[in-house]
Amino acid sequence: MAQAALGLGVDFGTSNTAAGYMADGRPKLIEFAPGRMTIPTTFFFDYDTRRTLIGDHANQALIEGAEGRFMRALKRVLGTSLMHERRQILNERVTFVDIISRFLSEVKARAEAQAGVTFDRVLSGRPVVFHGTGDPREAAAEADLRACYLAAGFREVDFMPEPEAAAIASGALGNAGEVALIVDVGGGTSDFSLFRSGPDGVTILANHGVRIGGTDFDRSISIDRVMPQLGKGTDLRKLLGPGSTPTPIAIFNDLATWEMIPFLYTPQNRRLAAEMVRLAHQPEKLGRLAKVLDEELGHDMSFAVERGKIAANGGAERAFILLDQIEPGLSVPLSAEALTESLARHADALAEGARETLRIAGLEVSCVEKVVYVGGSSLMSMVSETMKEQFPKAVHSFSEVFTAVADGLAIAANDARPFQGV
């Protein structure tokens, strides 16, 4: 296999991953399945076969009820102490660096098989912020991701802010001198790049990001609409004496958080749930919580929330979160109004993120002539409605929402100039 002078661009996402390289002067994306240019960033550790499954195979194993451990949204763990804790999975003790590197190694292998070259050099997308501006975990998060790529077999690793890559990909869509804003809302973060189109490409005027994404949308919906069905907000009888005490909330918050679900299935939590059922004023609700923990149904429930969110966002007259796996016939209605209510604080944060991007660039709202949406969660109507309120005179358009970042990374990875941000 020949060595590639060009690099591989990889958009390692919270929910989905895409990769591409340059061929015949155009970005060419890796096909992970017939007609599919993205792969779910998911893992399933099959207890029966002792194999680690990734992507669609991992999702299918969960759907089919195979015995094992499912993981999603591991990108959100970057920079935390969880990344380097060794835990027993299948036949070995591994860290999340090991797990993510195996996923990236598979992406590398598929890219090399399709391109017929060896990719030693990778340009990876990264959110403008992993955790938050000034957060001490920022440097650690990038270092963790770099370690994952190196362990996957790449020799050179560079990074580019994801919305900047999307700006490169969509720069040809603009007129010379036009100022446009990329709004990149993914699974774990929302990033903004303000850029000006020119004859030689794009000039980045400002980058900004906030730690809000589709998984946070799911979390808010789950906490507001689903967790009350499992006992959140109910009371427990006191162990000693009369009176009641509120049901502890931490376990519900973690159960609604994609990346925390795998850590909940412990004997301690199962005993806690059983004790809460015994003391509950509404034992049928806490009984559902106990079942979710006993049968490890947390991810099934989160996928149900995600499907309900998509249905309500799509304008379904009667959208529901279907929870039959917990209890036959159990469902939670999710109207468009309820969806808006659950996502209101995220809409405010996105609006402030866009305004801060303008402040960084020293520009007024009227300077933005176009708003371009990328990232799967930008398809939520709340996102475009919020941005239209902020930029009422701009032209609003959707790029290749799932692959624009990978396209831009592929273009930039083939640029002879050093990779660099703003």
C-alpha cells in the first residue's frame, strides 16, 4: 500500500463520525456502509462473543437485546479523570483511550482500504471548547484525543476547530467579501465560526463555542418528561419517625446523561433503588427505576427519548416517547410546546453564543449576510428559529449537515500550509 502525502480529515463526533481525503481535487468521504458516509460513534462489548462492536453493529446489538455493555458519547469524557481509569471490560482492563483508539483505528483502516494508501497524517476536527472557555480540562481534552489518534496508528496529529472546517467547505457557497456565520450544533457541543469569503478561500474572523449539543437536548427532555415516570419528584417515607423526604435526584440526572449511563449499573445503585421502592409513596414509579437498573435499559430509554424528540421536531401531531421496554403500554406525550419548553434554556445559550462570536470579531449583527447550519442537531427547529431571531436579515441555509466538517477537514488536510486556527 502506497504512502499518502496528503492527510486524512476526521470529524470524530459525539454521536457520529465522518472522514475524508482529497481525490481529483475534491473531498472524498469514506463510505462506512453502502451509501453511508457517517458511522455512529458507539461501542458494544458483547459478553457472549467477547467481541467489541462499533457503529451500526453496536447499535444493532443493543436493539436485539444482546448481553453486553453499550457506550455512546465518549467524546464528552475527554479531559476528565474517567479517560484514564482502567476498568474490566470483556477479557482485559482498558481505559477510554484504548477504547476510542480502537474506533479510530477502524476508521483509519477503512479509509486506507478505500483510498489504497496509508494515512500517517490526520487532521482532526475539535470543538472550539470541549468543556468551556477557561476550563482547566481544555488542554487535557485535546491531549487525550491526540493520544487516541497516536494509539490508533497515526504518526502526525493536528487539530482544526470544527466550525472552521465547515467554513472552508462552504466558502465556495459565498460571494467574495460576504460575511457568514457557521452554526455547528453537534451531539456534544455548539460551535460558531464567523468568516469572510474571498477569491482564495475564507478568512476566519472569530471562533466561539459552548458545551451544548443534541445529547443535552435529550437530557433536558428526559429529566422533564421521562424521569418523573420513574419517580423523580416523588417523596420517600423517612426511615425513622414520621414525615417524608424527597427522592434523591442525582441518579435521575445521571440516567438522563448519555455518557454516564454505563456507570450506573452497580450493586450499590441497585440496592439504593430497591430501598427507595420499599420507602416510596408511589412504589410503582420507583419500581420502573429499579427495572431500568436491573435490566440495564438506560440506553434503550435514551434512544426512545431521541426518537420522540425527532418526531416532535418534525411536526408530528401526536409525538410520544415510547417506553414499552420498561412497561408495556408506557409512553409519554411530547408536544411541540413541551419540546420548546424543555429546550428554552438551550435556545438562550445558543443565542448568547452567537452574540459572543460577534463581540469577539467586533462586528454588528447587520454585518452577517448568511447563516449556514451544520451538525445533525442543527436540524432542530429551535436552533434555526433562535438564529433567525438574532439575524433576521441574513440568508439562512443548511449545508451538508452531517459531513460538512469532514469535507472541510479533507480539504485542509491536503493544504501544503501548516494547520492552524485563528
